[in-house]
Amino acid sequence: MSYSQFLEQFTALFDPAPIVGLARQTGWMIRQGTIDAFEFVVGLVFGQMSALQLTLNAQASSYTEPVSRQAVDQRYHERTVDFLRATFDHCLSQSLAQGPDPSLTQSLAAHFASVDLIDSTSFDCPESLAKILPGCGGAASAANAKVLLRYEYLRGQFAPLALVPGKRSDQGLAAQLTSLARPNGLVITDKAFVKLELLQHIDQAQGYFLMPWPRSLSLWQPSPEGGRTALDLAQALRHSDPAVVEFSQVFLGQGDQALPVRLIAFRLSPESAARHRAALREAQRKQGRTPTQQALELAGWLILLTNVPAEKLPARAVSYLYRVRWQIELVFKQCKSVLRLDLTEARTKAPRVLCEIWARLIAALAIFACHAHVQRACWAQRQREISFAQVARQIQQSGLLLAQALIEGGQRLRQQLHSLWRRLLRTTIKGRQRTRKTTWENLVEHWLGLAPN
């Protein structure tokens, strides 16, 4: 991807005209005032990004006309929340429409139309949001927000799917994932999101899933007599010698609604198994319980479920493909840290806190979009991977300059984006580790490099 394409797509993401139009539609702007609608958004999204403290002065530092912090504070009310939410929806649709074609992941795209990675992240909020975003209660914060996240791995597209109270369980959010079901698309989630209804929906849409086995789902296997018998997985694995054990067909649930899947179990190293069992014992001790021998046996295995046929996804590749989700989980944590989602100076003004959350999610869209475009260019030029953490840090450091350039536009914006583009290509390449391969290198070595495209 050339710089000219990057410039076109970034400026389309933050085009002033649609954002000003949204300010009018939501009632935030009745007539032109001292604070311009586009400058308000850009100052909140980028102006605060590189500041040491997330203050109103930091937001106003990029404005064309000087204004007091009180003037900025007065622009935060319920219509401002509607305005920022609408701006987020606009930027999200723009980023999804502009995503680059697969580059590094091109060989994986030959197998799946999409690879959606699902995760959630939560963070404490000021007590002013306790009624809107209640926490879990007890000793926890009175207010807590949870963001349901989706990352399309092939094209590097980031899409927050929902902002909900922190007390909502991940499994309760599973219904939000049904829209991701599509023919030949793959959904990879943690077991916290697993519900049989969701898996059936994906399967009926001719899509695929890959996720850990939650013990809440019973396992059944065909019996010689033609019926089905319960599978005692712990006993079956206890007597298995191979490091990888596959059950080519097991059923989740019973009756007509039972779903046939593959189950692949990977024996953990002695060190990893010991850590998992110690964690299990500690968790059970806090509840006044003792883990069963069955639970201790299962803690020594990574147990994955999928409906992808073996000829499409061999057992040797399943664990490496699932590790992509772990990698993205780390990326989400890095993004959360860079954006400082859990920090705010607005302790008592709920609309401002909500606006800051939406603004930081808009910033996340920009960071992920930059990462996707730079990754494509770097792979084409050098066949190397880009570090998301370094991309995020570089953009964070350039936040105020980006805000000022976006507001001024024209030649200054082109120069600032060109400087950022060159710096990202030069400074964000992942270093090579002689003793440890990347997740992508393992996928290529154990599967993609062996399978015909």
C-alpha cells in the first residue's frame, strides 16, 4: 500500500463535513459557536492522547481559537454523548469499508473468508456512572464498563461491538456475536463466550468456530449400538500416551439439538500443567473446596472444540491457530494501556466520562487502521511483521501534532501524515528472535507452508 492510499483513507476517516453534520443531527450544534464541532472531536480524540494528564486544557490545546477550560466543560451534556457515539459509528463504518486486503495473512485467507477474534475488556469508572454502568458490587468499584471487542485478523480490522455494564457476563453477550456468522468465516473466542445456541447458529450459517471446551457443555460420543454415550474425557485422556489426542466426532448436548464437533486435546508441558493445577487448587481453596481428580487431570490439557473439517484444518495446526487469539488479547491490553481507558479527570460529570470512553474507542479505530496499512506495506517491501505496541506508542506521541494538523488540513496534514508514515515503517518492525518463533511463523511452518493454496 502506498502513502497516497494511506493518506486518502486516514483523511476519509476524519473528514470534517460528516462529523459537523452529525453535530447538527444530534443537536450538539444549533449554530456555529466558539468551539467548532470537528475541533471538539479531534481535540478529545487526539489532543489528549499525548498529554501527561487528560485535562480540558489538553483537549483545547489544538483548537484554532483559544478557549477557557470552563467553556470546554460546558459543552459536555447528554447531546454530547449522542454526538460522540454517532461519530464513533461513522468512523467504525469508514474503517470497515476501507480495510486493506490480506497481506501477511494472504495464505490463511485461502482457507477462510474471515477470522474474527472475540474478547472483552473491562475497566473501573467514576461513581457518577454507577447507574448507567454498574459494577459487580461488593468490594469492587461501584461503576465498571465492559467493551466487547472483535478483531478481524485477515484484514486487521478492529470493531468494538458493545459498551455494557461491567457486571454483564461474557456468556450473556454471546447473542451479540450471531451477526459474525457467515459462510466460510471462522470465529475464535474464549470459553467464557461459549453458548450452544451460538455454536449452532454459526454452524447453520455454514461458518466455523474454534474455542476451548467449557465443562458446562456435556460431551457425548457414538456408541456401537447406534446411540450415544457420555464421554468421560478425563479418564480417556488419563490413559492416552500421545501429546495430541483427537476425537473426530463428539456431540455437544443431547437429542435433536446435539451439535457434532471435533475435539482436539493438547498435552501441556509439565511446567505449564503444574501452573494450571496450582491455579486451580488456589481458586478452589478460596471457595473452601478441593479440586477433584478429574479436574486436575483436565487442567493438564488444552482442550479445543471446532467444526472445521480435518481436511481443511489438520489437528497439528489447531493449537497454533488458537494462539492467534492469545496474541490479540495482548494487543487489546496494550491498546487499553495506551488509550488510558481507566483514567479520567472527570470524576463527577457522567456525560464527560462517557464522551471520553467513546473518543478513546475512536482513537483505537485509528490506531488499528494505521497498523493494518503499515503492516501491508512492510510485508510487501520486507516480508516482516509490524509491532502493534510500537505503532500505538508512536501515534500516542504524535497525538497533539495530529490533532493540530487535522484541524489545519491541507499541506500541514499531508506533511504530518507523511512523516508519521515514514516513521512507522522505519521504527515499528518486530525484532527477530532466534530461539522463539512468532505465532504466524509457527502457522506457516506447521500448516500453511505445507498445504496447497
